[in-house]
Amino acid sequence: MLVLTRRKGEQILIGDDVLVTVVDIGRDMVRIGLDAPRSTRIKRGELVEEGEVPADKLNKTPAAQSSPTAVKSKKANNAVQFSN
């Protein structure tokens, strides 16, 4: 696993077309925005069905099991933001 440090407003580019932006940093939560082509499937770890991803690739800590809600942005760039 690659671990990166980013500050609010900073971004990470994955491949040629997925842009991850740190939107907000709270006490025990980080909000991220994902800008990706509509054809890119994005799933939260706790919603991935068993067998779809190797178990060692999913983080099963209590913090990862809190249920943030994916909210589709109304912007033209099809960004997805995760929040509680």
C-alpha cells in the first residue's frame, strides 16, 4: 500500500484520469473528492462484496467501517464526494 501525506486542497492523480482531492480534514474524518470518468467504478471498502477484492486489500479497522455516504456532485466534472 502506498501511503501519501496531503493537506487540505492538495490533489493526487491516479493513472491519467482519476483525480483525488482532499476536501476537508476533521478531528477523526477526512473528506475526499474524486474526479473520474463516469465509466470508472468507485466503491467504498465496506460495500465491496466478499471475493470481489482480496481480503488483505481491505482495511477492516473500526474507523474504516464507519459509513460515509457517497454524494454525487452536480458539477459537470462528475466528481464524487464522500461524507457522513
